[in-house]
Amino acid sequence: MRNIHALESSGVKTADVAIKSAPGKVYWLTISDTLATVAQLNDSLDDSGTDQWQITIPDSGYAHCVFDPPLKFATGIYLDVPTGAGDIIVGYV
């Protein structure tokens, strides 16, 4: 039988935060903002690991990014928001 994992949602995040403190995969990410926002996904438990992905969204921007294949994280999934304060939701396992 195949092992199936349920996709989880991070809920709305607006600042740096650990999304998952174990290995995982990111399937999608949605950003909505009123100020320009930079968002990065980092392979770590804090902001000390390697950035796996980054996006910059302009003022009043929106993006829904689907990763196929999903982005793989060996240590953990950490959302780094160095600028701006957008509403960010991460879909992961």
C-alpha cells in the first residue's frame, strides 16, 4: 500500500517563522500584500540554512506558486520575510 501524507496549510503568516521542524516538501505558496514583500523558503529550523526559493512581490501584489515537483527540505521548512509584511500561506507535508 502506498504511504499518503495529508497536505497541511501553515495558516496566514506575516513574518519569519518555522513552518515545519522536520524534513518536508512544499507544494504551493500564496502571497497577498499591501507593501512590497520579499519571501524566502529556507532549508533550516531558523534562518541559518540555505534559501531554496525566493520571490519579490510589488506593492498590492498577489502570487500563487505551485511547485511540481514539490520543493524538498532536508532539515526543516523556514519562512523568511526580510522585507514587507505580506499575508503568506504555505502548503506542505
